[in-house]
Amino acid sequence: MHFGNRLEAGRRLGARLEYLRGQDLVVLGLPRGGVPVAAEVAAALDAPLDVCLVRKLGVPRQPELGMGAIGEDGVRVINEEVLHGTGVSARDLARVEEHERRVLADRGARYRGAAPPLSVAGRTAVVVDDGVATGSTARAACRIARARGAARIVLAVPVAPREFARRLGGEADELVCLDTPWDFAAVGQFYTDFSQVEDEEVTACLRQAARRHRHTAGTAAADREVTVPAGAVRLGGRLTLPEGVTGVVVFAHGSGSGRHSPRNRYVAAGLHRAGLGTLLFDLLTDEEEADRGNVFDIGLLAGRLLDATRWLREEPDAEGLALGYFGASTGAAAALWAAADPAARPAAVVSRGGRPDLAGPRLPGVTAPTLLIVGGADTQVLGLNRDAQARLRCENRLAVVPGATHLFEEPGTLERVTALARDWFTDHMAPAHV
């Protein structure tokens, strides 16, 4: 596979990554050659663009061969195989590294000025370069994203050697490459135009992407961090209400997750586009999560969900809006447990990969229309959902997503979950009259 230039490569790579659209993403381009590719990917996915500052440590007198890489936050990767094969001394390595550290600092000031890097905490970081050769810079970039709290890292490149996955050593959660040819010698051999990218082109890409993202991001009536009171504790959350909001969905996350869950944020983004607001909040404090018993205390979690419901109904921005519950894993049991409480009155409930069986005897008391979404390959949980569905007395449906496992990590499966949840909520939620 050959590419006319980096822009063409980026457009083709963006098309391959279409399944990521709608997730909470940040696209990170590796300067300088990876940034034009990343800009096209960011445009295709309607995602923000930033640089991930890394510098190859080139072998002296053979600088195109990387013996390692350095990056922001003190990240350092050394390719011992190249180092030993070329006989580079520790002194020569230190000299090259010192020079590249100075270049790295200069590039950071030039590309971002005084602005901080875009936050990747709790988000999916899509790391993009124009190709992978030794893999050192790509590994360094992934480590930077991981250190900054990315929930998931996708490394995406147009071309790489056949042993691409081995060279990356598990640094990324997902690897995407358009071509891994047998005759790979250098990245440039697969481009008709592989001319050097200048700093001015990098800054132009960043400015253009920032303008585009501000324009397409739209506005919201409310989008803010909130604190939800729950008895003696205070729980962090985020309330988002799009313009013209028609209802609000409260999310109850599963064990080991929280309000920054990338899967729940992905579904929430899909609901926002349908005019639905969301409240994502932590069901437990950090100290409480340390006790695994709390994670499976469905009564406690349901109580927190009821506290959040009462708080939300008193928020001026949400007054008169119908409320729904979206629960994942053990959070689905909490949502159903709470939904059976007469004080809750949710308009609809959706369970994703849930454990409704943990709601036990509360199930027959649920009156809200309930949708149970389960992966077709999640056989044990599917059986539990079928048993639980038989105990529900409300309007209900079991939707099976073919080929999906418990976390809906397979391409296209989370998009299907989002569409099912969106349609269920919009069909059953109307402005409340209280």
C-alpha cells in the first residue's frame, strides 16, 4: 500500500478509525511528520488535536536509525538491540539525549506557547504517527499518554513493519495499522511525497484543528463538575444538559469504574446528540472503593443513586425534566433496586452488561420500562439477564448485541449499545409533571 502524501494517509487512517467517532477522544500527533496525519484523523472523528512531544534519539552519523526516544514528563525509551548493534557508547548516548532534550523544550514552547497539553485523563488517546520503524517514539508517546491518565490508548499508523505488535511491547491497548508489508525498510518508501514537515505546518494544523473543534463542539445549557451530597459524604460528578434538553439520564457505573468511565462517557455523548442530558457521578468515595465489600453492596449503591436523584430534581437547570437510569454491571443492579423505590419514579431504565439478578426480590417492584442490553458472547451474564427478565412485571425488552463480550470492546458493539439506549430513552422519556 502506497500513499500520495501524509494528508492522504491521514484520511485513509481516519476512515479506518470511524468506529471511534463519538467517544471521548483526544488525537495526539507525533511531531513533526505525524501531525498532518493526525490532523486528518481528528477531522474525521470530530475530535480535538494535540501534539505528543517526543524526540527520536538517532544513532550518531546515522541519525535516521533510532536507538531510543525521549518525551514529555521525563519519559525515556532505549532500544537496546539497536544500541548494542551499533556500538554506541554511554557518552555518545548522553550527548545525543542532551541535545534532543533542548529541542524538545523548544518545540513545546513553539507549538503550545504557555498553554498546557490537552487533558487525556479518563479519555481515549489516539496516538498517531506517519509510520513506525523501530517503534521507540511510538512507545514513548504511549507512555506519556498513560502517565497522564488516559483510560485507553489506541496507536494508529498508516504503515509499519510486520513485527509491529512485538516491537510495541503492549504499550497501547489497541494497535491500528493500514499496512504491514514484508518488504518494509523505512517509512518513507511507502509515500510518494515524504518531504520534511516544518514547524509552521505543525502549528497551522493545531490552529486549524482548534478552530474546527470549537465550531463543531456546540453549546450546552449546562456542562459542569458538580458535587452530589449523599448522607455524610460528597460525591464528584459531571452534569451535562444540551440546549433544548428533553430529559436527564443518571449513570450508575459498575465495579472498578467511576464517572470517568470511557464506555459510559461514550454512551453519554450519544445521548447528548439526541438532546438528552446526563449526570455521571461516583457512587463511592476513594476510601470506600478500597473496601471491595462496598463495591458489591447493591443496597448502598442504590441509596447513593436515590440521593443523586433527589439532588438532581432540586437543580434549577433540571426542573421539570424526566429522569432515566443507565446502569452498567453492578450499577445496573443498583439502578433497578432504586427504580423499585416509589421515591425514584424514573421514566426508563437501561442496563448494559448488567447484573439485574443482584437486585433480587426488588425486580417485580420496578415499574419503569426497562431495556436489558447484553453481549451475545457474554453467555453467563446473558443467562442471568434472561432469568431476571422473567421476574420483571414492567414493560421490558432484552436486546442481545451479536459477538459482544462483557465490556463491549469489539468494533461497533458500543455504538450499538448507544443507539439502543438512545432510542429507548427518547421513546419513553417526556417532560415530567411533578
